[in-house]
Amino acid sequence: MRRRPRSDQGSADEPDSTQEKRSLKQSQKTILLWLLFLLIFFSIWKIMTESGPEEGEITYNVFQDAVEAGAIAEVTIKPNDEISGRFTTEGAQRFGEGQEEFATSGPTQDLVDTLYVTGARIAYETETGGVWQPLLITWLPLLFLFLIFFFFMRQIQSSGGKAMSFGKSRAHLLNESQKKVTFEDIAGVQEAKEELQEIIEFLRDPRRFTRLGGRIPKGVLMLGPPGTGKTLLARGVAGEAGVPFFSIAGSDFVEMFVGVGASRVRDLFEQGKKHAPCIIFIDEIDAVGRHRGAGMGGGHDEREQTLNQLLVEMDGFDGNDGVILIAATNRPDVLDPALLRPGRFDRRVFVPRPDVGGRYGILEVHTRKTPLASDVNLQVIARGTPGFSGADLENLVNEAALLAARAGKTTIEMEDLEEAKDKVMMGVERKSAKISEKDRRVTAYHEAGHALVAKMLPEDNDVDPVHKVTIIPRGQALGLMQQIPAEDRQNITREWAEAKIAIAMGGRIAEQVVFDRITAGAAQDIQMASDIARKMVCEWGMSDSLGPLAYGRRDENPFLGKEFGGVGQRDFSEDTAIRIDAEARRIVTEQYDRAKFILEENKDTLEAIAEALLEYEVLDSDEIDVLIRKDDLGAYRSEKESERENMRSTRAPKSGFTTQLPQEEEKKPSVLKPAVATGD
């Protein structure tokens, strides 16, 4: 294990100690404020209790009657004509409802003589509160309201939203105490890392480039589909270069108040200049950098004002030496051309979805801290996840870990990764689905038709190898046949497209051949076949009669800045449209007849595969080959089961399918392509 240098440890501890001091200071302030609140509350309570009466209240009329009746034993006359005292025993029963002590208020000059005559003891009480009592009564409520207002303002300014500082940037500064990301933690994007390595070298030693008159790119725009690691790459650049890293989302610039976005852009670059050399990362920059003039309203757009300020900061009169802007987007087509010109975003780094080697590297990164069983083959998982992004692969490993933990295992086994892959790609297994035996048989023959056509097509048709076929319901599907390409396909051939259509038609044809009827279960297969046929004719130029021309163009909607959902616009005549429909129908019909010929010639094999699916629910590629050779599938599965039992730290998969792809391609029986009429 590589240890961190001592100097790094010291620098990493400094923010922690500073944070502790800030927390201690904040705690002391909180304690003092609470003590002040308690003191104010106690003072008010003391004043109110001292000024309030301690005896039972009576009316002044009752007091007058009691004085004239001689029912007062003693009386105390206080300032402000407040009176308190004690009744005689008889007076308490008559005037005080059994209470001897009383209190009231009113003039006493006319009653003093009567009190002397009746023998009551009279006492006078002078004011003892001095000048402080009225001052406290007057100013304490005002002070209390001021403190409440002060606390309210402090809370607003110190809150995450910073409502009182709208124009301040919301960029988050990645400090040294947080976990750093380096290029060792990033896999599958080797070309992108090489492109960004020059930025790192400039931040480490800028004089190496400037002494020869070179200029580092002011901005780097990272393009690519979602989940491919654009944000992770930006953090990796900051981690490798060891410079401050500001991160902010494009949507954080725009607010409900006019002028806030431009102010935040200015504040962001001012912070960047103070921390230069540094990196500013704007995620989803298309939220603020969308093409100006989009729409037909012609009114002022706050987003355009923000974009104008961003353009000025990136390449204006004031230089931003040492501040490198890195932005990420998956919609480069909607960005303003002024933002993309040299001098602003000088370099564009495309971050594609990883290929097989990249996916294998990503899986290795995400399984570093994961205990794997001895039967795990990450290469197989990488080959079986074409089109997966780094985020998808991370989710796959996490799902496998959850499945293994749920089953009480101590390691993640291959069957957990396979189950997680099926869950991510096709949905959760619907164990509670109640399917009749009739529907199970139809589904079994449907999926067997797909698998058999894929197996019996000639090798020169670029057919993707069959991985497995199952009738276990997942998501909205009652069953599926999964193919894994031997390698990532960069180019689409006519043979591959025609084979995909034939395989898609295999399920519907199997239902028709065996049950002499068809169901709606092939709706998705028909849709896929129709889409491929139309692309062959209209986009890929694979029609001999219509030639290598593209038919139809995409609409561009000004209200969205660019395309409106990919809707196509016809740029051809009605006669050409009829010819396109006829050509697409010809392609699909020809492959339909091709698949039907295969299934009718191998009907006994079709039934064998379907019956095996009804018994085992899942068959892998090797097991389908056993049935095609008409060997004993039960003996083959028993042999495989014994091999798995003999392997240490390995469990037999519940479904019974193997996870290894065939290393050597077996010779498949070739099928002659039938002559098909080219009718409409």
C-alpha cells in the first residue's frame, strides 16, 4: 500500500484544525447568546412577578364596604394607589370569600380616617425599584425584538442558499481534506486522459510552455453521453495537478432575479483569480451556454446576459492567467458558436462509452474493494455489456454486491454479476407473475424460434453469438433471447442488419409453425425489424433500387434551439415514398421467409429447445448446441453440475447456465437462402 507523504498529511490536517476552531468558536457564541436570552427572560419574569399582586383581587367597592364595616385588620398603601392588606376573621368570610389577604387599587385619602377609627393598622410602602425598573420595562422588549431580527439576518446569510447574497457565486471549492481523485481511479477513457495530461503538465510547470511562446488552452470542453465520466475526469485533473478546483452546475447561474447570473459569473472568475492557478469546472454548461436567439419572441433573455458575461470573462479585455475553465455537456449541438471558438474553448475532448477493454478496466476499478469469488470472470461481463457507460457498470457492481449480501454470501460470485446484469438491462425478475401453462408454452416456442434462427444462420452473416435464452419474466417481457457480440461493432454491414431482421421474425414464425396462429407478443420484434429496414433504405443506403441516398431530414425547432425530438421531415416525392415503403416491405418479407424456411426445416430441434425451456427455464449457448446435435441434455447438465460442485468457492447458478463464452467457434450448419419473390 502506498503511503501518503508526510508533507501531504500536514497540509491535509490544517483544514481539519481550522474547522475545529471554527466549530468551537461557533459553540461559544451559541452558549453566550442562550445565556443572554435566559437573562432577558428572567428579568422580565422578575419584573412581572414583583409588580403583580400576591393576594386575592377584590373590587374597590368591596374594599370601601369592608372599611365602613370595620372588617379591615391591616392595610398597606403602595405607590400608584395600589392597596393590599388583611381582613378580620369575620371580614374574610363576608367580603373576601374566606381569604384573609386582599389587593385592590384606588384612592385612599377619604378612607384613611375611617380606617383609623375602626382600629386598622395602616402602613405606607415607598417605591424601591428606582430608575432601573421603568427602563427595563421600556427597553427590554425592544432589545428582545432587535436580537430576534439580528439572529434572523445572520441565519439567512449563513444558510446554504445565501438569500441575502444573490450575486455571489455558488461554486464549491474542493479542499485538500476531501478525497482526491487521480487518473489511477479512472479507467476506460485513455484517450481523454492523454488529452488532459497536457493541462496537468502546464499547471505543474507553466514556464516549460510559456518560455517557448506557447499558450495553454483557456478552456476544455468535454463532450460525451451521460455517465461516461466527464465530471470524474475534471476532478482527476485537479487531483493530479494539485490545484484548487471550483465546481458549479450550469443551472446555478440563472435565478429569478434579473442580473444575478452575470454577477455570479463575475464573482466566480474573481474567486478563480484569487486562487490561481486553479480549475473552474462547469457541469452541464448547455443550461447557460445555449445558442442565443433561440425562439421567435425577440425579448430579452436573462440566460443570454449570463452567457454574454461568460464570454467576456473567458476571452475579454481582462486576462485570466492561471484560470482554466473545464466544461462538460452531452448536448454540444445546442451550444452557442461564440462559446466554441478558439480562445475560449480551445480544445474539445470527446468521452465516448467505453469499449470492451475500457469496460474491463472500469469493472476492475469498481471491484478493487469488493471480495470476488474465484469463478468471477470480468472479461465475460465486459463483453456482455456493450453500450454500458461507467455509471452503468458501477451500478451493476453495486447491484451484484446487494444481491450477494441479500443471499448471505461472503463474496460476490459470477451468478450475482450475471443476475445484476440482467436486472440492469432487462428489469427485475417477476417472480410473483402468474402465467398460465398455455402462455408459458407459447413464450417457450417464441424464444426458441429466436434462438434457433440465430444459431442456424451462416457464419458469414455477422450474427452475434447467442448467450442465453430464458422464459423467466423480466420487466414487461415474458421471455428473451440474449446475444453478446464477440467484439464491439464499429460498422454495420448489410448481412448483420438482415440477420437481425430474420432473428426478430423467428419468434412470430415459431408460433405460426407450431400453433398455426400468431399473438401480439411479437409487437416489439416487428417494430425493431421495421426500424432496421427503414434505416437500411433511408439512412444507410443499403437498397439497390433506391441507391446510396439519404431520405428525410431532421426538423430544427427554434423554440428549443435545435432539434425537436428527432422528428424527420420529408424531402422526397410521393412516388419515392411509395418506393421506400415497398423496399422496406421487401427486405422484411425476404428475411421473414428466410427464417420460416429455417424453422420448418428444423421443427424437431425447435420443439426440443422449447421443451427444455419449459423444464429448465434458462438455457445457455452450449446447451442449445447440445440440443441441435441431438445429444442428451440431462447428461450434459449433470456433468456440468458435477464440475461446479468440485470447484472451491463456487456455487452452481440457480438457472443452470454457464457464463463462459465459447473460445472456439463451432461450425454451424449452413442454410441455403430460399428464392423469394420481390413483390410489393
